[in-house]
Amino acid sequence: MSDNGHLVLERYNPDKTYINQKQFDCENRRINKFVSGSLKKHVRQNLSQCFVLLDTSNNDRFIGFYTLSSFTINASELEALSKGNLPSRIPCSRLVMLGVDKAYKKRGLGKLLMQSVMLKTLSAAEQIGIYGLFLDAAEDAYTFYIDHGFLPLQNKVDPKPTPMFLHIETMRSSLQK
């Protein structure tokens, strides 16, 4: 990823105009629609925080992003993953969406964004209780999340999203490698 020196990851500003945000295409219609039509509103309403990846060599073009929010999950959904008794509701962070523009795929940018997600989650966990990271993996992203240590919380049933979870200790371990 040494060729990515022209990229900047920053907190999304809903009052700023980002080049390519309306044309962003990560080849997932639902994510593309969210980026062009709902992202600003979600951030303004504090429903999630967004971090955007910009290409500084191309007029700060919007080329990737992720959104994080707080979340709770029922302990019953984590029974197979837990190592003891848990309260009925488990605090975690939730990766709501993550995407890389198709023109920038196969450059390790998804991995770069995922590392940032984990670092933000670990940082928040130093301040408040967070058991791990939850997400609903789209069919085409399932393997990506498995490769990052996520465990499915139910059997994969395409084309439905698969709920997945990454324990906070697994995050710590993976970032130390």
C-alpha cells in the first residue's frame, strides 16, 4: 500500500461538498443510494459517524467511506461466541456501511478502512463498555469480513445480509500482527 500516499482518511463533514460523492459506485446499489441520498442526513442527525477516504491527487475525490454507530445486541445471539454469562443486552459498535469506489478496488483500501474501523472501536472501548463490533454482511462482502476475523451469528442465506460479530480481543490481536 506504499502507493497510497495520496490518500487521506478524515471525519466526514456534512456541510462540505465532496467530489464524486453523488457518483460514488462501489457496485452495491444499497450503499451507493445511501452515500448519494442519506449519508449527510444520518451524520447530521447523529445516527452514525462517517469517515471518508479521499484521493488528494484527484481533487480530494470521495473514493471510500465507512459509518459507525453504537449498538446493542441480544446476548442470546452471542451465546455460541461468549465465554460465560453475559447481560441480556451487549454493548458494541456497529459497522453500518463500508465501501470503496470500483475505480479504486484491488488496492487494499477496504483493508485500510477496516483497520480504521477497528482502531476507532478500540479507542471507544477505552472510554465505554464495548464487547465487539457487529455488522450485517452483504453477500459479496461476506468473505472479506471472514478474512478479518468476523464470525457469522447465523447461517449464511443468500442474498440476505449475514449478521456477523468480531470480539474486542480478536480486534486487539489482529491489529498487533
